[in-house]
Amino acid sequence: MALKVELKPHERIIIGQVVIRNDEQRTRFFIEGEAPILREKDILTAATADSPARKIYLAVQLMYLAGDAAHQHEVYFDLVREFLQAAPSALPHISEINNRILSGDLYKSLKAAKKLIAYEAGLIENATRV
């Protein structure tokens, strides 16, 4: 079964190792076959990975796009270790990401990393309120 994707004008999508940018009109296309796919709203760059949780997300994103959990493995675990030292309460989120990586489901590990970003934002909001 093909994956149907609709792109807004000028929206970007990564399919495999290729970035596709839409023209000026909304476009619909179908993807047949297996390839890592990320819509623009889910893509982080080194410049936009501006917090510890976002850096973890970026490392997982690079694993996903490479199709290899060993890719960025050392960087990922260094970031996780630092994050847990600063916020031990994030362990359930980190555990979910780790379990998804270990089971080979890198796309779901990205979704779990998004939850970590939201959790980090909550921690920062609580800390600034005090």
C-alpha cells in the first residue's frame, strides 16, 4: 500500500537521503516502497537543535534517516547521560526512546523523543515560574 503525502506550497520533505521542496501549489503524491520519510515540521537541523532534548531528537533523527541505530550511537548516549544528570525525572521518557531504538523502530523513537522535548519545555516553564 502506498503512502499518500500532501505538501503545502514551499513545504519540504525528506525521503531517504533526499530533500524535496514543493513548488507554489499544493501537491499530492504517493510513495511506494520503504524509505525513511520526514515532513518539514518534524525535521530538526543542528541550528534548530537548541536544547538538550532537541539534540537528543536530532541524534535519533539522524539514526532514522540513516536506517541504522548504530549511527550517532555514541553521541546519543552522551547526550542522554547529560540529560539524565540534569533531569533524572525524565528517565521514563528516555527509557521509551531507548526501547524503541533497541526494537529497531526508529520512527517511533522519534515520536518518543518529541515527548521528551515537550517534557523538557514543561521543566523549563516550571523552573522559570519559581
